[in-house]
Amino acid sequence: MNATVEKDNGTRQTAVLQQSGGDQCFKFSRPCPELTADAAAAHNAVAIKLGNSTIAMTMSDGTPTDTGVTAGKPLKVSVAQVLIYELRVRDAMTRPPVTAGPGDSLRTLQHLMKSHRISGVPILQDGAPVGLVSIEDIINALDQGHINEPAARWMTRNIVTLRDHFSLVRAVAEFDRHGFGRFPVLNSASELVGVITRGDITSCLVQHLEKRAEEVAAREAAQTTGQANDSELAEPVVLRAEVKAGDYDSAGKVSQRMRQILRMRGVDPDIQRRAAIVAYEAETNIIIHSIGGDLSVAVTPGKVVIEATDRGPGIENIELAMQEGWSTAGPLARELGFGAGMGLPNIRKCSDQFEIKSEMGAGTRLYSEVLLHKAVPPPQEKRP
Amino acid sequence: MKTVKLMKLSSVMAVLKAEPLTNEAESDLTGCYISDLLSDVLAHANPGMLWVTIQTHRNVISCALTKDIGTVLFTCGRKPDPAVVAEADAEGIVLLTTKQTTYEAAGKLWEAGLR
């Protein structure tokens, strides 16, 4: 595996980040040339196993480091670094959490920790976490002779919790900030759903990297039997991604991946850009305005077909929505720079073929075609 | 015919006392677009321009990539998250920050000849 990574050339550099950022949700029509990301994953898996907890530590400031990356290699952000942004606390935490009541003795808790091989127990009262007893508290209790007293008397009360939707990189930052060994994890309804430790984060990363390493091994085997050639490059490729409402952090992943394919096929840069704008605006529309949907991009030798469908609520007045400057975006979207009321007009301007259908309560379907060869004059640049 | 006056990245940085947040490779800027609205940038900015904004969210990188904008300047001393900087670095996008306001920065760039 290592050898594959070392042989990497610079031209594959961008493929690494984009592929690794997206392959959790993208489906490709065939496993095509993006071997590199997985090879890098394999490489990192090794590195991670060697230098366990330091990985999570180095991630905390978000700076690209040498973690798992051989010096001089063109990779700037390793797969591990991308994973730590992609994976959520809920992916790594231990669940269901082992809990106890405030009346339970520290002795009971000591046994709980021993039998479950854990280092801390959240204390629940009426279903809500009110404190936490850690293995350090137990050691102190044994030392000072209050091991038979109730947890309520010795537990840490002002506990800091994490939410299950937090990214792992945020969790690592919280570990560094507070110096705690573990955090109780709450869901969006503020119910305790798990406990996360630094060890959980590292094993979760190792597990995901190993999975990718296995995938690359399988692909390498497949590659030796059937070499990709130029004519295969011209085959249709379909990218599909689920787009979640409010997931502003993921906006643009599909369009970036599509750009990469178009670049590989030598498509005119201006046409690349127009297709990318359509895909990007269509994706952000789903994120901002819908309850969730799907984006599909089909690249054929002649054209790019971009289809965006969502499950609702639907556009009340399409004519109004097509007007520049009209927007129903909420305050968060606007704060992030969306909601200029130009999304649909931009899509129409950049498309060679454009269609939108919407039904209140059922959702919206947007269809756009961008031709790859026809010389279309670029959209008139109007300066305000 | 519009003549495009190019400006070196290094002179832009000098004029604005801008600090690089990513690796900076010398490049020629073909112009400048100022906006904090992403769709507006998608519609009006041109490839190779300097984009001046106070937005620091990850979407700025996606938007710049979509438009082939290689340099983004954050004004008013704003800096994006390290995660965003790492992504920009990986994509080869140069991020700069300056303490000056957007208005001051625009004035100085215009004066310096970036038209």
C-alpha cells in the first residue's frame, strides 16, 4: 500500500481531497480512476495505528501536519484529516451509555466501570444528566474512604456535554479545551444518547481508514485485470448525492467532483464553470429551502444533465422565484452569504436547457442541461 | 476593447498590508470583485479575479472553486476556521486577510491600478 502512495504524482493531488470528501455519499457508475484517495487512506491507516492518540491531538488546531503524510508528498490534507471533519460524534460514541442514579454508591459505580470496562459514568435523574463520576473520583473515594457514599455527594456537577451531530474535529477541540477524559453526548432533544472518549475517536478513525484500505486493495486487484483506457474516459458517469436540509458545510462537493471529471475530459473551462454554477446553486437551493432531497449529475460525452429533486415544501410562486433578488432564505442562510435571490436566475442563465416544476407539499424538481461541445456564448456579464 | 491591467499578488498584499493565511504562490490578478453574496459572485465575478469579502464560511471556498477564483481577501481582520484554510490550501486557493475595511481596501486597490 505504501508503495502506491509514494508513486503518486502531483496531478492526482486534487483528486484526493475531493474524492475522500465525497465518497461517503457519491455513487459512481463504475469504480474509476480515483485510486489515490483510497491508497492514501491505506497509508494513513498504518500511520494512525502506529501513532494512536497523537492523531486526534494534531487535528485539534486544524493545521495540516505531517500526520500520516510522508514528507514531500503532494498531499496537503490527509484522508484522516478529512475524515475527522466528516465523521460525527454519533459515529464514534459508545452507546447506549452506561448510567447510574444519584443514590447509587460509588462502590456500585466502581463495579459498573469494571464490568463494562469504562472510565466514567453519567448520573441521570429523571432521565436528565445531572453529573458524572469518573474513574479518578473512584480512586479518590477509595483513597479517602468514602467509596460507600452515594454518587450525588461526590460526582462532578457542572458537566460539559457534546451534541451527537458535532463533528469529531469539534469534539477533539473540546477535549483539548476542557482536559476531560470523556463527554456525555446529547441528541437534539437533549436526551443522553452516548459517551465519547478520545479513544472512541481514534478507534472510529482507524476503523474508517481500514475500511478504505480494504476497498483500495479490492480496486487494485480489479485494476490489474482491466486497465482503464481513453475510450472509457468518455463513458457516462453519474454522480448522485443526498442533500440534507441546512447542511451548509457540504455545499459544493458534487459540483467540485463534477468539475474534476469535466477537466479530465478536456471540456472548455467556461462550460465547466457554467455546469458547476448550475450544480452548486441547485445543491444550495435544496440545503437552504427544502426539507432535503437529491442531486444527480450525469456527464455524458455530449452534455451534463443536472437534476435536483427535493421532498418539499415546494415553491409557492415559481415566477416570483425566478426573478432576480426574490428570496425566501432565512437569517442563517443570509448570514452565510446565501439568499441573494439569484440562485434560480443563475441556473437558468447557465443552462442550455432548463425546466423547473414544483408542487406545494410534494417538492420541487429542477432539470438542467449544459451542452459540452456547442459553442454557446457565455452569459452576458452584467455589472450592477 | 477593455484593457486588463494585471496586478501581482505580492503588490496587492503590500498595498493592503495583507497577511497570507495559506501558502501564497505569486500570481497575476485580472481584476477584483467585491461581494458578500455567493450567488452574486457566481453571476458576476470572472476567473482570476481577486474576491474581497467578509464571509469566511467554507462556502467561500466552494464558490471560489466554482468560478476559478484563485485569491480571496477577507477584510476587517476576519479569518476563517483552520478547517477552511486547510481546504483552501489543498485546493490551491490563496486566502489573505487585512485589517482594513472593504471600502479602504477597494480604494487602495483601485489607486494601485487594479482595474
